[in-house]
Amino acid sequence: MHNFHIPVMGIGFTVDTPVKVAHLGISSVISLLDDILIEKMREFYCNKFEIPYQEISNKVEDFRAKRITTYLNTIDKIVKDKFTELKNSASELGKEFEKYLELLPDISPIKQKFIEFQQDVHKKKDNLQWILNNLTVGDIDVNIMTKLDKSNYLNGEIQPVEFNDAHAALRGFANSNLNSSVVLSAGMNPRLYAYFEKLNDFYPDENGFLKKKIILKVSDYRSAIIQGKFFAKKGLWVSEYRIESGLNCGGHAFPTQGYLMGPILEEFKNNRSELIKSTFELYTASLTALQRTCPQQPPSIKITAQGGVGTHEEHEFLLNYYQLNSIGWGSPFLLVPEVVNVDNHTLQLLSDAKEKDLYLSNTSPLGVPFNTLRSNTKDIEKQEWINSGKPGSPCPKKYGAINMEGLCTGSRQYQRTKIKELDALNLNEADYKKAFDKITVKSCICVGLGTTPLLVNDLDIKVEGLAVSVCPGPNLAYFDKVVSLKEMVDHIYGRTNLLRENNRPNMFVNELVLYLNYLTTDINDAEKPLSAKQIDYYKNFKENLLKGIGYYFSLVENLGEANCSINLDLLQKYKQDLDNLIIN
């Protein structure tokens, strides 16, 4: 129905977004990390829609997977009921039916047919029936961060690997009624990937239909083809490669070694046929060996992208020039409380945020750069604990307890231990402070990122508290007001403009600046003198950025500055800055 989707945001921001948009044909993604939050949200929605509710306590065998399955089935039921109600109201032009059609892109055949329906009284009944036959719900997709796959214990004994966090989440999705996709992010987890082989819904049925599909979030073509082939050798098909900018995105950032979004998208465009051909050969060979149904033609593959898109022109350029199937709009939707869960205080911070307020931090316990909003209440709480002499979080949920010591680096227990070790070193004041800050910068984001739906819906927060973590991408700086779903969709499709009045650079140029700043900061922060290995790394990084800039110059030369909205003067300026960067 639409050529945009709403990616997963944090843990709680989009935990119930499908209830709000799926019946309107818009696809979105639920995080499966926090089964405690998921159980609370299931109880909330069961009460709201008068669905029988029975608690799944943590005493129940395989409770994590069962909580996830039951929640997804509840969401699925609510969406289907809302969609049926929407269709039943069509003959009277019900509010939700009209909203569905209003939101569609103007080029949509369904929207065109609705205009015809309104104008031609003689074909009214036939046109309405055609519209109803072609309406579909948005996908209720789920996200699993593959790194967050800690082992779990029962009565002091480690449980089998299938009870690991990510494994249980995957099983919970696989056992649900959904016909949708799991989005795998944060890198490759071969052990988790191998577990897919035990889940029948990911294999084609006798008609070649895939009830459950796999989406890989990737940062470059090489990663896509390696992972795609890994799955294909197991008789599993990757139905979508979701390309995300390494730095110009929300949440955790996974920077490449200077490979920019434009050249990456070009590589996918040029090699799409080869990607399909090479994976399909392995796929069919594996299905044949497994004596499973083997399709004669490759199942469909989508190539999508997200990270930093902010205008209708950029949206259309990505779709048309790179031949993409959909574009992810994430951070701007944090200003749409009709769609995502954002408490009032955080919503005000987000709408007021400027470029200086959005930065890449070391807050995440995963050891991965993390996009952060200044003055978020979780960071304020963290500093208050430090000031009181009790740094670190109580760590009530332990989803981030994945290091070798079985602790989360944001936890009070971990930080207390490391500070004691630091105290024993008798360092000078400056070195001590540097080491102390490196320990205490970590925050309990697995709680903070899931708090907002509890605050918004007035649910129990005894475990979580009031503090909120939020992780918008840099692109949010150019949006400055709270808007409705219709206003945001109209902005995406060029029917209105929500950007604040300033000179926003093109998304590709923005990403280039982020990479240039990232490289410069990394070099400046590195201990001197640099090793030969570091020098090679930084020089390769710089060379890749220069190649990316060269690609953009060629793009402008071939298409014209207006057609790809890339400012040549800015491009030249940043090339000069890069040329002047000395690495030795």
C-alpha cells in the first residue's frame, strides 16, 4: 500500500505501533527484547479490547517465548478486527476507511479508483468492491538484535541454547499466527541463524508460500551476500535486505570503514540480479537435499533503505534511482505520538532538539556507539547516582548482561567492581578521572528504552522507574514540532513540508559530515604515536570517503544538481577538509 515503513525504535517506542497503523496499510516493527514489557502491554490491550487475559509468569516453562507468541497473537487479532471494522464501514465512508485512502500516495491505483468511485455514480458499487478486494493490512514485523542472546539459568543450571534470549524470541515469533518477517540486526550470529532450521514456518509450504520471512539489516553489499548465502545453504530465503546508514540513523550506530550510503546503494542496484541468482542456486540445492518443496523461480526479494531521509525529494530519489522497494522513516516519527509511545517530557525535548543536542555517545553497554539526546532523563538519573557515590544501575532486567563476567557494564555491580580495581592502581587525578568516566558512562538503556509505553499508558513502573532513554538519529534536528500521522505521511509524499526553516543539507552530505567528524574524533582521541596498523586503517577510511565523494560528484554530473539535491559547493568544502586531514 505504501512505499515507506516505520522501523523499530528503541524497545518501547514502537512496541505497539502496529495497533495504531497496520489496519491503515502501514508496516512497522516491534522489538522483541523485553518480554516483561511485552507481558504488561498484552494485559493493557486485553483490558482495552475486552480480550480474556491470563498472566504468563516467569515460573512458566519457556515463559519468554510464550509471552512473545501470545502478545503477537493479541496484536494480530486487534489489527484484523480493526481492519474488518474499517472495511465494513466503507459503504458509509467511515472515518478510518477514509483515513486509509487519504494516507495513500497519490499515484496509488486504489486512491485513483476511490476518486472514480466518488465521481461515477453508475459504477459506485463495482468500484467500491474493487477497492475492498485490494485493501491490505500493513505488516506486523518484529526485530531481534542478534548480539543480545545471553544464556539463561534455571535453578542455578544453565539452560540449553534454545532458551537464550534471542533464540527464545525467535521461537516466540515463529509460533505466532503472524504472516510477517523477523528483522535481524546488529550483525551475524551463526548459532542463532542455525536455529532457524528448526522452525518450519521459514520454509516454503507445498505451494511455495513463506509464512514467516527473514529481513537482514545490513550496512553494505558484502555483508548482505555473505549472510544471504549462509541462510540459503540451510534452505532459508532472505526476503529483504534492509540497508541502513552506518552513522545517519537512530539507535545503535554501526559505522563502516568510510563506505558511504550512495555508493553502497549503487552496488546493490548493480548487483541485485547476481545477489538473487547466487543465493537462489544455493537455496534450491539445499531444499532439494532436505526433500522440501523447491520453487522454480526465486521468491521475491526487496531491497530497502533507511537512515537520514528527511524530504519527499530524497524519498523519491532513493526509490526511483536505486530501484528500492521501500524507505524507512524512523526518527521523524518520534514526533508523532499518534504512532509511537513518547512521554510528554521526552516529546518536548525531541521537538526542541537542534544539531548540538543529538550526538554519538558511549552510553550503550553493548560497546557500540549509541545515538543520544542531551538531557534525556535516564542520563540525568545516571549522573545523580554518580554524584551520590553509587554509580551504575540496579539492573533489574539484565538483557544487556552479555559480557564475559555475565554482567551488564551499565550495572551497579559491574561498575562497583571495576572502580575498586581502578582505585588499586593509584593513578594520578587526570588518568583516574578518564578511566572512571569510561566505566560510569554506561547506562541502563534496556530499561530506559522501554519505559515510555508504561508512562504513556499509566502502567506500573515500580521496576523501571520514571527515567527515559531515547536514541533519535541526527536527522531529527530538522523537525521541530509534534504532528499527526496524516501530517507526517503528507510530508513523506510531498503534500506538505514539515521541515524547520533552515538550510538542511542533502542526506548523503549529512552522512558524509558525520563520517568526517567520526574519523577526525577517532584520530584525535587515539593514543599517540599511532601504530602502523592504525595508520593503515585511518588511511583506508579516508580513501573510502574520498571515493564516496568522487561518486557523488559523478552522480551530480550525470543527473544534475537539482535532480539529486546534492550541493556541489558543500561537497567540495568537505572534500577539502578531508584532503587536509593528516594521518601519521
